[in-house]
Amino acid sequence: MNSQHSDTLPGEWRVVILVTLIQFINIVDFMMVMPLGPDFTHDLNIPMSDLGLIGGSYTFAAAASGFFLSRHLDRFDRRAIAIFAMAGLSVSTFAATLAVDQVTLLIARICAGAFGGPASAIGMAMIIDVVPPKRRGRAMAIAMGSFSVAAIAGIPFGLELANWHGWQTPFYAIALCGVTVLLAIYLLLPKMDGHKGKHEGKPAVGVLSLLNKSLTRWALMLVVVSMFGNFLLIPNLSAYIQFNLGFPRERIGELYMIGGVASLIGMQVTGYLTDRFGSLGTGTVVCLGLALVLWYGFMQQPDLVWVPLIFAGFMVFSSARRVTQNALTSMTPEGHERAAYTSAQFAFQHVSTGIAAVGSSWVLTADETGALQGMVLLSTITMIFVLAQPVMMWRLKQKLDRRPVQ
């Protein structure tokens, strides 16, 4: 790292904690919409069939903003972009409380996604800036653990707020939290513009210019393989467990709680092992573990007693493989293109998860009892993507090892 700028960098843990809070707010903001669907149907006259559009609008807006803004983010101070993005996300989330129909809610959610995408991207770029590769696995695991915390605490608490005071209340709370994090970034972080010196004399970096580089193409393909494989099954987990395996509906919340806690712990352990033994070795073991869970839990017909363990195993290994993948791919961008890369990465993640969720609906059908037909085929496709990840990680690491020292 250039010593000219090193004194301006904040402490690693301060950045990791603030980025984790940014990610947490983003995830809760995104995940809260679908559980509130019945409230939207009752109060805003939104058809149940259109709820997927409300949920997906955030994702695709975040992907679009990632594509369009990727070539500009590295031109500015990271702290300033984080403040701007969190301000936009907070205002857009608050605007959802003013919605009176489907159109106004959709506009608010599109705006939230447009700001939420850059907020997540710039946060990960900040981690890459300040955390060296030998400690980056744990840092990534902590930031990504926000997803599990959102599932364990954020969403249930938000739903309770909605039950007490109406569907607008969770959005008030998220907007307030966003402003609080914005103030924390302003007060606790110095300017983070050391990367701008590395940008001088070089053309703006966007998605297309990133894709011209073989190293980045492999990294982004690895991201797609990881996310696409996970989200072929994730949207269908609840239905499969209830209607195919006979797990009682009243215990689904308990199951997700167990899975969330297990994945949170598993990600932290994976981050430690990644720093200790490397992302390739750790990632290979994790993917083999997930393949075993897929084979027994989804391609066989397991006994009901094994369902909690299967669900927890799927959550642990699915999230852990993303930790190893992110630790490795974070080494691909150069100093002047980190925000561009993380923005492109989040865009590819959003698009691949959306396509996977839609694609799974083409493979699966439900019989008269609600049981999903086609799960063996879908699980086989997922397993192919899972087992492809270690091969792609090995190839990417080879390319990284041959890259000239900057």
C-alpha cells in the first residue's frame, strides 16, 4: 500500500463493523418486503400475484445501478459515497411509508435498490482497501454474517413492529437505522481517497472494461456460479421441507432460527480457516460438504428426524462457500478499480439470483398435495454448480499467482 495514503486509512475493525451495519440495513430492507405481502394486499390493493414484482424491483434496480455506476465509484472518496448512498437508501425507505398504491410503492423500492447497490459495493471496497489478504477471510465472514443476523433478529423484530403498529413501522425503523449509520460513518471514518492516486492517468473502469480482463471474467463467473447454485434451491426450501418432507408449518420459524444461528457460526469458522489454510482448500472442503447435504437431503428421501440437521447443513455450507469465494475474488481488482469491481460483483450477484429463482420455477411443479416435483433434477443441477466452484477457484488462484506484482 502506498505510504503516502496509509496514514489516512481507519482501523480495520472500525471499517468492518460499519460495513457490517451497512450490509445489515440493506439486507433487512430487501428481505422485509415479501413477509409484508399480505399487508400490502390489504392496505394498498396490490394483487398477491404482483408481490414478486415488488420484491424483485429492489434487486434489479440494485443490479442496474451497479452496472451504470461501476465506472465512476473509484473516482471519489469512499466515505463520501457511503454517506451519499446511505442517505439515499434511508430517504427511499422512508418514502415507502408514504405509498398509496402499487405504483408508488414500486417507485420507492426501485429508488431504494438504486442506492442500496452502491452502498453494499462501496462497503466491500472499503474492506478490501484496509484489510490485508491474510486477514480478509474473517473480515468478509463478519460482514456477510449480517445476512444471518437479519434472518435471526432483524426480520422477526420487523414483523413484530408491523403487527403492533402497521406495515409502515419497519420501514420507519430501517430508515432511522440508516441515518444512524450514516452519522457513524461521518463521525468515525476519515476521508478514504488513497485509491484516487492509483487512478491518475488511467481510463475510467466500468463493467465492460473489467470484462476485458481474463482475471476479472473468471472472478465474476465464480460469483455467478456460487450465487446461482444457491438460489436455485433457497426460494423453494420452505415448500420442499413442508410438503415433500412433512415438516410441520408451525415449526418453520424455529427451523429458520436454527439455520440462521448455524450459518452465522459457520461463516465465522470458515473465515478463520480461510485465513489459516487458504480459500482454495477451505472452499473445496465446504463445497464437498454441501454436495453431501444435497445428495442426502434433496436427492434421497430423508427421515423427518434429519430435517433440522439437513436444513442447518444447507445454510452453513451455502453461506460458507460464499465466504471462501469472496475472499479469493477480492484479490482480483487493482487498487484503482476496487469499487468498480465490487459494484460489478453485486450487480452480477443480483442478476444471477433473480434468474436462478425464476429458473427454478420452470423446473419445478407442485402436485395436488403441494409437494414439489422435479427436486431431484434441480438438486442435480445445483450440485453441478457446487462442484464446479473448487475447479474455478483453483483456476482463478493460478491466474492470481501468475499476475505480476503491482
